[in-house]
Amino acid sequence: AQTVTQSQPEMSVQEAETVTLSCTYDTSESDYYLFWYKQPPSRQMILVIRQEAYKQQNATENRFSVNFQKAAKSFSLKISDSQLGDAAMYFCAYRSARRYGGSQGNLIFGKGTKLSVKP
Amino acid sequence: DTEVTQTPKHLVMGMTNKKSLKCEQHMGHRAMYWYKQKAKKPPELMFVYSYEKLSINESVPSRFSPECPNSSLLNLHLHALQPEDSALYLCASSQVITRTGETQYFGPGTRLLVL
């Protein structure tokens, strides 16, 4: 079974600085997808960035980028020029790329990292 | 447009009440999901619908009854709930789940309190 681990329950960053949130996962599969979701206090889960495992190039989305290390099964999120609005719970999630069956297509979430941004 | 809407935003109900949660999307997605999220925990999958048919039930108690009346709507009927069922209920949608890697888009959730 696949697992996702976020080892940092809480992180803090100064406004305009850069912060990196870590995520590791365990899988025996070679083809899968990884996601970072942001959940602010309003509780809506918002997609931040997505990475396909077969792509070596790291995904980027404006101030958000990932460092995807497939061999190490690591998928960290870097937030540059942090803003107050970035304060939220961040969840790393895994999804198998297998053809759907049973629970193989489900999103598997890590426990989350709570990010605080200091003005 | 990547909007998923959910109503109501908040719901308080007694253990003998019957209530329903509603979810709607107009992105043409044919897969819809219900998740339950307790405070400071990640979401837990409850149900998955594909082409308006229930494809996954993650051993959810029968006091939760999902319904997908059409491709845009997803309901969750609640009856005889327990206080431990108090949580945030999230709806999500994605393209058909027989394809791979579909991104799930989440609604804002319904915060449920069972007294």
C-alpha cells in the first residue's frame, strides 16, 4: 500500500522569504501522480501544483515549485516570496496512475504541514 | 471555471434528524467524491461516483446515503448520525476516473455538527 509522509507538522516563514515543505512517499509503482493542496482557514482545499511521475522536469506554478526526486521518493514544495495569504495547511497527496479499480485511484494524503507567515 | 459548490455551509442536527448535503459542479466532470475531514486531519474518502454510478464505498456506515441524480449533482443524505460524525464534509469532482492522474477539484465543504 502507498503511504505519504509529511514530517513537518508546522512551519513558519517570514513574509517575502522562501520556505520548503517536505513530503516523502512510499510506493512500488513506477507511474503515479503527486499533488500539493492548500487548505486555508476557510477550509476549502485548493490545488497548488501537480507532478506526473514520468516527467523529469519539476512542475512550477508562479511562486510555487516542486523538487521531485523519484529515486528518493521525495516531493518537496518550495514557496518563493511568501505572502500572508500563503498561510494554510498544506497537504501532499499521491494518486496511482493505474487504471481505476478498487481504491487504486484514490488520493492518498499526508497528515499535512501547517504553514504560518509572519509579517 | 474550476468551481465546485456545496450547500449548506454549516449544519447543526440532532441524532434523530434527517438532512442532506448538496454538491454541484458544471465542469463536465463525470466523477464525484465525498470526503470526511476531522479537525487537523487529512480528508478521508467516503464515496466515489463515476458516470452517476457508485463505484466506491469505503465501508461507510449506512446512516450516510449518497445519491447522484445527474452528472452535475451529488447529494449525501444523513440519518440518525452520531456526535462523532461531526466533521467537515468535502465534495470533489474530476474527469472520468478510468483515465489516469485526473486532478480533483474540491468544494468549500459543509461543516456538520451533530448534537
